[in-house]
Amino acid sequence: MTSAAGEAKEAAAGSGSSVEEAVVAIARAARVASRRLARSTPSERTSALEAIADALDAHADAIVEANALDLEAADASGIAGAMRNRLELNAAGVAKLSTAVREVAAQPDPLGGIEDEQVRPNGLRVGRMRIPLGVVAMIYESRPNVTSDAAVLCLKAGNAVVLRGGSEALHSNRAIAGAIRAGLERSSLPADAVQLIPMSDRSAIDVLLVQEESIDLVIPRGGEGLIRAVTRKSRIPVLQHYKGVCHVFVDESAPLERAVDIVHNAKVQRPGVCNAAETLLVHEGAAERVLPAIARRLTESGVELRGCERTREVLVGVAVTPATEDDWHAEYLDLTLAVRVVPDLEAALDHIATYASSHTEAIVTDDPQAAATFVSAIQSSTVLVNASTRFADGGELGLGAEIGISTSRLHAYGPMGANELTTRKFVVFGDGQIRG
């Protein structure tokens, strides 16, 4: 363990004031490590990630044992449903972590190289080069896999990272971070490039959010309450993702079997995640044809339907709770689905514009013009045609892993991989030009 990390751990064991000392020491150590990372080569970063993958495999049993402690505590405190599901990490899950690390390691390096080069009338060659952001702070709940995903994506992009996971996953996060640091210690990169805040004291987050001299970007990942609290308190830029109110629109031309399969997968495959469908919109011209079969498949899987008046008319004999205005805003994260029959595509677009959270929307259709209109009009971060919303995921979209999903229209929008953890600087080549 490095001296900075050792000092932080000792400080964490002390008084409340020592929490501040510990977090400040961690942030400063990450800033120092980021300077070395900014000068690292692609081969150094790739080798470091491969060493981390090997270390995760070697520490798999210890990680699963640590996770068992978290699950035991979760059961004792009544944590259940989606949160417990996110917390669980078995041997297969650890293997997925190391596989994701290797996938990221094999990706093209995002740094260096001159892009968009042009020659100005005065002969200056002007281009832009991708560089790291510097130090990223990740504040997250439940999911211990974020510890690995965030660390390796930041490293791939030449960034240091400070990790602060939820107390419910403290043992798992410590075990994963320990394996990552073990891998880094076998590489040429500094182990302090990945720092885990070791204490569960919530005041540590408040201290972290004012370290603007050491940290360049904060990414909160968790419930809406966490993200709003981080945004309110932070002096550092925050990349936001408040919630995932995702829609599937079944167009008039949608084939029945395709519609049933996509809606069922989008809602049921894993209902407790942000890219699960929360509202189903059905074209009036397709409602009588497709809604009964969709509802049958969903209710057989335990889904509660909350429908508009027209939905309840079509689904006579099916248990459908009357939908309220709140249902169109809701992120259920559970086996509940709001259903609305709309007059046409334009009405569906209006509904999504009013209620969506800029996350993910999908259309099921056999009409190329309807698909083109949907893709053009929808401004959410991911738009799918004839595919489940569950594909709005970094791993599924070819990023290897993701550090989060941005619904802030800043430099990154949607699932974020290594490229989204970089920025660009101008590089100008001249041969003696001066400005008159």
C-alpha cells in the first residue's frame, strides 16, 4: 500500500476531522498519479489493464467471500428487490469483471493523435488532440461491479479515479479495489491511480465534493436522490443521470411477435435497472391487434399494468390499474409498466417529449418512414429501432464496459466508455507565423 493510501486509512480510523484529512490525502495522491498517467504510453496502459484482469481472477474467491458479507448484512437490514440484485456478485460475476477489463484493454487507445486537422490561410496547421480529463471521482450505490468498470475505463483514458461506493457494498468494493491495486503494483503505473475511500462515513462525500483543486469531474451513479444531492453540493462539474423513464412505442405496422418479444424483454429481463422500459405506448391502429398478446405475456411474468382508459377498454377482463399522471413520470425499477394508447406517431413523440428523462426510447415498426421520424425527433441519449431498451448499455454497445450513462447534454451523452472520459486540446503547428 502506498504512503498516501496508508495515511488515509490511518486517518479514517480517527476522529471526524480525520475523515477530511483522509479524503484530502486520497484526492491529492490521485492528482499526483494523474500526472504520471497523462504521460503514460498506450502499451503501459494496456499492460496495466491486463495485469488488473489477472489480479481479479486471482482474487476471485476473496471477492466472492467479501460479497457474501455484504449480502448477509443486506438481508439483516431488509435490503431486497432491485437493490439486493445489484449488490450480488458471484463467481460468474467476477469472471465477467475480468472479461470486461480485457475487452477494454483490447480496444483502440483513445489518447493522442491529431484529429480534424486543417490548414489556415496563414499556413498554420490546426488540429485537436484527445487528452485525459485528469482525476474522476465516482460516487455510487449498490453495484460493486462499478468499482472495476470505473477504474479500468478511467485508466484506459489516462485518468486517475477516486471511488466512493455505498456502505452496503463496502466489503465487496474493498476486495475489488484491492485486487485492482495489486494488478497496478505489477505494472509501471502508480497504484494511487485507483483510490477507494475506505470509510463509510457520509461526511466523506461532502469533503470529496469540494476538492476542486484535485478532482476534475464527478460522476454519481445511483438513485435520483443521490444524484441530486451530489449536484447540489459539488463545487466540481457533475455528469448527471437522474433516472431512466424509458419508453417503447409500438407503431401501427409493428409485427405482433416482434412487438411482444421486445416489450417483454425491455420490461422483464431485468426490471431493476435504468434501461428497463417503464412506459409502453401503443398506436391506436395496432392496439386491438397487439395489446392483448403483449399484456398476456407480461402478466404471466408477474407484471402489474397501469393503463389509460383506452388501454383498459382493449384489455377488458385483464387486471389493469387505472393510470394516473404520476405513472407517466414514474421510474418503477420493478415489475410495473404504464401503458397508454396514443392516436398516432406524433402523439407518441409528444408524450415522450413531455415525460421522458433523456435516457432511452425504442420504436417497434415495419415502416421505414416512421422509424426515420422517430430517430430524428427523439432527443434522448439512446434511440433504438426494433430492439429492446435493454441494449442501452456500454458493454452491449461495444464500449466493453461503461462508467455510467449521461443524460446531461455536455461533452458526453448516453453510455460512457473510455472515449467519453477524454477531452480535446488544440494543437497548432507553425513555421514562424506571428499575428499582426
